[in-house]
Amino acid sequence: EKPEDVGYEAKNNLAEVYKTRFTNSFNTANPANDMKPLFLNDYEANFDSTPVFIGEYHSTHVSTKKDIHDVIEVAKNSDALVGVSFFEFQVRYDKGGTEMDFGMFGLGQISLAEMNFFGVEFPVWCLMKIQDVKDPGNTIADSLTLGFEGEGIPDDQLCVIDPKKVPLSEDGYQAILSTKSVDKMADYVRRVIWHMGGDVVDDKALMTFAKKYTKQTLEVTVRRLSDLSFASMVDELGQHPSWVLWDAMAACVADRSADKGTIGEAIGWACGKFRSFNCSDLPSFCSEDVWAHADYVFSLYFAVETDHSSPLENCNFGGAAMFAPSKVYRSQDSTCIVTKDPATTALSEEGYQMILQINDTNKAAVFIQREVEDLKMKVANKSALMDFAMKPPAHFKDLKEQLPQVPWVCGGPSGRNCPFPINPSNGGGGGWVVGLIICIVLLFAAVLAALYVRRKRQMAARDR
């Protein structure tokens, strides 16, 4: 038992290390008044230099409010006990039995979202405070707050039904309906419309619709009230009511309110389902940012792999995406979104093919001019551009190779000087410069003419 008994000479005093560098811990369901007689008296006598804390502390047989106060006092008056960690945050419904007596918070009745856990979808419920059965009128959480002198959590911040966060589903609709708030229902409906690619243009009509779905209107019979649901809401909105502006250029993009973990899982799922695109071919300018990456994958998947009939279903990706109006996605970086809009679609093979499918010369010309400017060149002859757009190359790679060679561009890799400075932002680039030069020339000519007339008059005056 001693190192020297086996011919070993210790190089370090491990006993001293244990006493001075370690902190011990234990778990207990005993109340505070048991701490000293059952543990601390003996511990302090034998481990006076080694601190200890209680890793899981909660006695369910006494008032939490009083017991927490008492155990903290024990810790304050002990040289060894440095503190306690209360057990536990949430009720363990999975364990059952007496194990369910320990949680501070239980699960409410409102599902706030869905969570993918190793391929299985689970609802995320709001929280509610658990009452202390040994101290009626107080909750375990509030008692803990008093004991530790913390700020606590106001009741009105738990199970808050936020129309901006509840899922776009029957559960979400029922949660909003339970508030009996027309304003919250209106916010929820507006969010549904956004995810369907629309934007409300008549707030009065929106409020009428929201009032109906809050079941607070006399215009709907009792029988029909019972028929109202999230599905019926989506069906009505799918008829494209006139009080909503429906955007033909809406696109399936990453929902910026989603977490990056959900986004990453959705990207992986979509890439595994593509039949016409390999995600390894993602444009390099879209691969450095998870949002841009997701925008490209989601917008392309919705465009080529779905029938576009149900954006709420086909542009969801487990809560990672939304079918957004163009004004929404254009307010953020839209360079990696594949759409039928030649002015914004990604400058890539997939974006190019979307435009070619429209078979519209004007739209093809818009896309081609964007690519010209992206290559740091300028269109010097718009008529020639239109002629080229009538029979454009079949693939984006060919377009990039041909553009520097065509005679109607200048600057950049074309090697041809432009007659005026390149200004890619206005497409015509330099027209204002020519106008300015003309103005200067005309002004100079006017000054010369005035000087000439003045000179003639002076000469005439001398002759007289």
C-alpha cells in the first residue's frame, strides 16, 4: 500500500495534489437539515482543504422555497461546501414515476416549432412553471429565483404565442386561434402570404380575413366556422385574392430566421434528391456562405424538381426555407438565387438555362448584358446585342467564352478600348460624359461668339 514497500520512490505527492487541486461533488435528494449531520461534519474533518459542491440538489419532500434558503445558508457557513446546482430544468417525461417530481418547468400545450433529431421530427413545446406540491401557491422556479436572488422569468414570457414564430401548420394556426386575437391572426396570415410569394396591399381586407379565421365574424355560419383550418386558409389564399399582390418572381430561398444547423440538414437533403443537378457543381461564389449556398440549392430545387403548386409544402425544407416575394430576397444578397428574372437570377449555368427556357429575346439580352458587365466589359452596340440574344449560345460556359470575342463589346478581356468610360451600373455607360462634353463645347462656342461680337462693336466705334 505504500510505494516504498514495493521498491518505488514517489516522484509526486499525489495526496497533496488531490487535497489542493481537486473539487469533489455529490448528488442528493436529502433536505438541507441533513447536510451537516449526514455529510458535512465528517467531510470537513477529513477533507478540510478539498472543496465540495452538490451537483444535483433537490428534495421533493419539503418546501423548495425554504429548503433552498436553508441549504444556501449551510454553504455560506461551511468552509468546504462551495455551493449547489439545483436539479433539474425540465420534467423528465421519458423517465416517468418519481423522476417526474424534479423539473422546474413542464411542457405547455403550444408547439412552437419542429426539430429534426437524427432524422426524426419532434415538436418543440413552450414551457410552463411547475407548482411546488409542498408549498401551494408557489412554483419551483419562483422559489429558486428567491433563493438565489435572481431576476427570474416573468410568466408572460412563457408559452408566448408569437405569430412570427409558430409553425405554418395546423398546430400553428390553432395556437394563434387560441389567443382570440384578430391582430395576431392578421400577422400570422401576412406571414403565410409571404411564404406563398405574396404581399398584402389592402390591410382592411386582411383584417376582415383575419377576423373570419379568428372565428369572430357573423358572416360565417356555425357549421362553416367548424370547417375553418390552416388547410382552408391556404386553399383560400391559393385562389389569389385581389387584396394580395402576387409576385411572379417569388423564389424559394433560405429563411434567415432558421438556425444554421437546420439549414445545413436541408441542404444535404435537397442535394440527395436532385435528379438534374449535382451539388458539387455549385458556383464558387455561392459556396463560401451558408445562406448563399442554401439560396442556390433551395431556389433551384423548387424550380426544377417540383410542380410549383404548393410553395408552403414544396418550399419548406423542414422550416429552413420560405417562398419569398422578390422585394424580400432582393433586400438581402440575391446573387445566388435561381429565378426567371433575368435582372437578378444567378450568373451560372442554371440561371442561364432558366432564362433560355422563357424564349424571350429581350430577357436573354438583359441576362447577357449582366454577364458582359460582370466580365468588366461594356456593350458598345445595343442592336448587335439584341441580334446576338436572338440566337444565344446553348450553355453558359460557351457564352462566357464567346463574349470577349464578339465585336459589339469593349473594355476588359475584349482588348478593345471603349469610346467613353465604362460605367456598368447604368448599362449605357458614358452617355452622360458625352453630354457633358457637348455642353462644354457649346458653352465655349457661345463665349467665343460673344467675344467676337464685342470686338466688332469696339472696332465699329473707333471708325466713327
